[in-house]
Amino acid sequence: MPSPFPGMNPYLENPALWQKVHKRLIVAIADSLSPQVRPKYIVDIEERVYQTSGEDSLLVGIPDVAVQRSQTATNPETANIAVATPPVTPMTVTIPMPETVRESYLEVREVTTREVVTVIEVLSPKNKRAGEGRKAYERKRQRVLGSFTNLVEIDLLRDGKPMPILHNDIQSDYRILVSRGENRPKADLYAFYLQNVIPSFPLPLRSEDVEPLIYLQTLISEIYNRASYDLVIDYSREPVPPLSEEDAAWNDTWLRQQGLR
């Protein structure tokens, strides 16, 4: 069954689903591009690995609790009398644990030279939250932007802080950035909202190449269908992360029109 939304499905952004959606999308983009760019280029799936601890967790844990010794007023007349106090019982708390994070991305390489021509990144929730995940990605992003390598940055997550660009007053739910090495600091930004169809965009290659289009909407719809997410998602509930009041009203009306509420 196809996704019921005209554009991005906000229910796929749930951290419980997004990690698998992310992996499927990386593979789907690679599979769609590979036959279009051969024999000059290959599309490799690469992996970024870094360490995080509990403060970067996407799960809501139990906050640290300080246990204070109880104090009672002392009556001088009974100071020498032993008073029974209830025993101290332990409470369950959550401690930060080290975690190895692996994030996949794509590199389009020239076959003859093995040179990376284009990097394709699909952002994860950790990339958009304060912590090592964002730091690791920003370091990688700066290295690419400081070179002649093209960058495609796909942000299909409403939650978190968008990647930095000048003129940060641009508002949108989702973004696709296409930055060509030869045109920097100028870049093409596709900014769109929940109600919009996800725009297609060209894959930047060498200036003399014909650039294939990436039909992201089609790929997302195919992933939804192949993974049978219609059997997993409960559309009677609100999406996670939550929608704005305006979008929540639109979402309710849209799902009722689709017979899902």
C-alpha cells in the first residue's frame, strides 16, 4: 500500500522507525543512481563511526536524583534516646552509557581516478541535536565544503536544528541542499513543507556530465510500500515528533479523507 501523504510522511520521522528508513533510503538512492552514472562513476555506501554517551540519547531517561540525608529537629530532653528510622531503600536510576553510532552516507566516485566527486548525506536525528553526532557531521561537512567535492544534504526531519546556512530566516519543514564545488559559496536550497511533494533535484557531477535527477518522492513511496509501513504505523495517533497546531489540523483532515481516521 502506498504512503497516504502527498509528500513526506511525518510518521516515518519517529526515532523508532527512522534508523531503518534511513538505511533503506541510502540503499534506494544508490540503487537508483548506479545504472544512470555508470560506466564513468560508481556509487559507494560509506559509514561514519563515532562515540556518544547518554546525553546524546534519543530516548527519554530518568534524570539523576540526589539523595539527601533527612534532617529532623532534636529535642534536648530526648537527645540520648535512640529513635528507630526507616531503612534507606535504593531507587532505580539511569546512567549514561557509551554508544558506538554508525551512520551511512553515499560517495559518487570516478572509476578511473577513484576521486570522490559528490557526497550524499541523509541527516539523522543525532546530526540535528547538540552532541557528538552533530559535531561529527559538522566536521565532515566543513571538510567537504572546503574542497571541490559536491555535496547533497537531505534533511527529512522536522525536529532539531537545521544545518547552518547564511540567511537563517528561511523557514521550512524539510530541506535539500545541493552545493556544487565550483559554485561555492552559492548553493541550491529546496525548502518545502509537510503538504508539499518532495522535490526532485539533479545529482551534481562534473561540469561536462549529464546530471541524473533524484526522484526522492518516488523512493520514499517505494520504501514505504516495500517495508509494509502501513501495517506498522497507527494513524489514529499523532506523529512523533509532534506537529505544529496548524499542521496537526491539516494532518487530521487529510487522514480522515484517506479513511485512516
